[in-house]
Amino acid sequence: MANITRFDPFGDLARFDALRGFEDFWRAPAMRAFWKGLPQEPEIKLDVSEDDKIYRVKADVPGVKKEDIKVSIDGNQVSISAEVKKEKEEKKGETVVRSERYYGTQYRSFSLGHDIDQAKADAKYEDGVLELTLPKKEGSSTKQLTVK
């Protein structure tokens, strides 16, 4: 079984002695508390499975109307975008204590091993989960070249 490790984009930077304090700065308790308090942009999380004829994709897109989701297919490239509108307001009586808004677009694009038959592709959205059924295109086999 393979070991799973968390990717640290600043891990390589920590090797430089001049930047040693930089890594410690972001891990300090005060900075963690600062970043934790900021609202995070939502992300589209994916599960992709396949069999001989079909790819199945489950994408988490919570809090979005199905009319605001767009899926495009170009060969073996699949792109999912969703318009996100989130509003939260806390009141005490007539006074607004806190108001938070987030408007933006979530976007995720990925490549599959085979071209997709766009005419037979299907998308369904229910309870915050987008399910894509993407049939593999007939006759799109991989050609292996012999190196001379």
C-alpha cells in the first residue's frame, strides 16, 4: 500500500537558509488564527471512476442552483464551472451585526484517458452533487509508437 503524504507547496522553499524564518512565520499560532477567520473560496471536489466503456464523475458543488452549473466537453477535456452566490446576515433587532457575501465562480478542469462521446454524455445534479456519465468514444484507441 502506498503512503499518502500531504503536498506542501512551500516545502522546497524551507530548504533555503535565508527563508527558514518564512515557513515558521506562516505556521505561527497568530497567523493560523488570522487565516482561519477569513472566508474560504469553495472548491469543486471530484471522484472519477471508470470501466471499459464509461467514466463516472461525482463533483461536490454544494449550495448552487443547477441552472448555474455549466459542463463542457472537448475531446478528453472536461470542464465544470458554477456561479456561487452566498449571503449571510446576522441581525440583533433592527441593527445588522454582521453581513458576509461571496459571489464568484468555481471552476475545475481535468483530462481523461479517452475522448468522450458528447452525444451520449449525461449530467444530473441532486443534493449538491453533480453526477456525470461520460461514455468513451468508440475507435479512440491509444497508438503506441516504436522508438527507432
